[in-house]
Amino acid sequence: MVREPVRVAVLVERDTPVAEGILRGVWKSAGPLRAWALRVEGPSVERMELVRAWRPAGVIGQLNSMVVADAVTALGVPCVNVGNKLETPGVASVVFDDRAVGRMAARHFMEKGFERFAFLGSVRRARGRDRLAGFREELGLKGYDVATLGAEHAAKLEARANIWSNPDEAVVRFLEGLKKPVAVLNDNDRLARVHSEVCRLRGIAVPEEVAMLGVSDDELECGLADPPLSSIRLPSEEVGRRAVGVLAGLMGESRGAAHGETPWAFGTGESHGYRLAPLGVVERASTDVVAVRDAGVAAALRVIRENAHRPVNVETVLRAVWEGTGVSGGVGDGTLKAGGVRVSRRGLEQKFKRVLGRTPLQEIHRVRIVRACELLSGTAMPIAEVAVACGFAEAPRLSERFKAVMGVTPAAWRRRAMEARGLGGGGAGAGGVGAAGGGVQGGLSMAGYADGRGEGASDG
């Protein structure tokens, strides 16, 4: 006699990469066994009528509102919450460790030398409160404070996230009023993209004046931003996989055993669950900076970043810095006014070495290689076109510089990046080579230069 599969309802919002990752984890863990019949619905009151009629034996769902949480509880079947916007005492949960998200963001910013910090997000939700709490706790250990928007405005952030042309004036005033340079943690990538755009429209340089960091590593949101957004990657698939194990245990199946992390107890009865730590910061251009108060170095860094696709050299950077101050003239005497500070080429090089640990030329090479990594892992552009887009005259020049710094050819890098993203024959795993194409940037901040590999014979 064929055993009928166990009915399990999966209630997730399928319009976000995080939810898709959770669903993928559920499917990979439960689907191939064919012991469960999975029904996927949105976590809404309207869809709950269909779920109730289906009579599931268990539920895995994003219980992000009390109405939905009450409706699921009323089913009277085992349930595992995988949503992190609402506290659900008495219900087993597998969720992201949002305090750890905040702590990771704080460490990322402090490693870059920032001393001013801000948070933008709704603190009316458990997710935002916990991320802010972790951010504040970690920074507090070093004596730093966090600037936040008033609660009455923070509550509007999510609702206004799509209003690009008319952002909340309170948000605009908040960003303009922050002392610079400042590091801003946003509750999610969509908000980070909106706030980055506000900065661009108001003439606030990202990342030189305001470093923007999001959460969830939504490749579309991060890629559409200008500059591309750094973000904290979350273990979405692992949440789905763990949820299957917890639900199986609640339903009396043998595969409910935990693997790896210690369950955390809460509520009453036998409720339990897991908080899973974030996977890491995927760094892109929006935080790819060292907090620099020297006006000359800051101005030069901005010129280099904004012109990585052009064949610039140190002399052209100096000239652009001069012109950016509104001072006309050339470079004939070798002395330029950079950001209001008179500095020679040699003086600027010495400041770069003191502040960044590398020369202006090495920074030009570093930014070009970072851009090459993004294009190699995120596009199908031929390597010859990647070379031109990164300021190299031809592909052999890119290959020579790339291998000197990265230790592999551009083609080999592209293969590894595809494997890490699950598009190739293997998998480097989270945090491996080319994590989402952006993870390289943190490693390139100093790598390849300490031994001279990042320096070239010419400054082209």
C-alpha cells in the first residue's frame, strides 16, 4: 500500500530573494524525499482560507503579522516560524540572528576606520530593533554612539521605499545633517538603495562621505544602485533546511534532530528553534573606502573610483583633483591644491601610504581589478571588453595585472565565481572565491600590494 505524503504548507513571500532562498532550502531538504506534499502560499489572511481547507499536517511560514500568526496557530498543527519581523513566543522558530547582523555591520565599519555611525530602518519590527541593538552594542564596546531617525519617521521608511522622486524630507535632512564621514547601516537593501540615491541627488558622495550598507545581499537591488551596494548575506537556504528538521521533529519524524548549533529556548512548553548567524559582508563600492579625513586623499580616492573605466594615471588624478576644487591651472609646477590643501605629487603619495598603506598608483590598480572582478562574475562580457571597461588598453594588460594581484587569470576567476554562485560545476560556498562577485573587494583592500605585486612599471 502506497503511503500518502504528509501535507505541509509553506507560507512565504516569494517576491524577495530571502524568501526564495528559504523556499529553496525547504525544497532541497524535503522535496527529494517525496515524503511531504508541499503547498506554497503567500502568508496572508486571504490565502489562509485555502490552507485551512487543504488541512495540512504542519506549517513552515513567515509569520510576519499577528493576524497571520493567529490564523496559523488556530490550525492546531505543528508550525515553524521562519519570519523575523515579529516575535512569536510559543512557536518554534528558525530565524536570522539579527543582533549578529548588527554586530557584523559594526565590525565591518570599524575596520575601515569610521568613528561616526547611523542606522536607518523601522524599529517597530523585531528585525529592525534587533539589528539596531546589535549595531549599538558592538559600537558601544568602543565608546561609539549611533545616530537614528525619530521613530515617527523611521516607521514610514518601508512604506516610502519606492518613492524615489519624493523621499521623506526628514530622511533627507537626517542624511544631510550627519557629520561626515559617516557609516550607515540600513535595515535592508531596498532602503539602502533609496538612501544612496538620496545622497546622489543631494551631492553627498557615497562612499567617501556616507558609506552605505544593506542587508540580505539582493543582487538586483545592490547592482542597480550607483555605486553598487555592499550588503550582509543571510543564510536563507539554511533557514529553510533547518525549518524542515524542526518541523519533522515536532511531527514526530526522526529527521528532526538538530545539527550544528545549540537550540535556543523561549516561550512555554516545548517550543524551540535556532537563530542563524549571517554569512558575511559582500563588499561592493558603497563601502569600499577607508574613512579619510584628509581632504586631498579623500578627493583623490573619489576621482579614482569614479574614473576606474578610463585610462587614468596619477597625473590625471592630480589634475582632476585640482579642477574639482574650482581652481584653474595645470600641473606644470608639480604642486596642486587638493580639496583646499596644497600638496605635491610626492606629498600626496606619502599621505596615501600613511592613511591607506599604498600609493595612488596602487589604488588605481586595485580599483580596476575590483571592477574587473565584478564584471567577470556578474556579466558575460568578453574579457577583451572587460579590459577596456576597466581602463586597460587591451586584454593582455588586464590579464598580466590581474594574475599578478589575484594569482589566477581572468578566465579562471570567472569560472570560480560561477561555481561559487551555483552556476558551474562546483561550489566554493559562502565566503569563498568570488562570493556573489562582490566578496573579493574586502580581500583586495590590501592584498597584492604588500609585496609590490600591485605596483607597475608605469602609472598607466
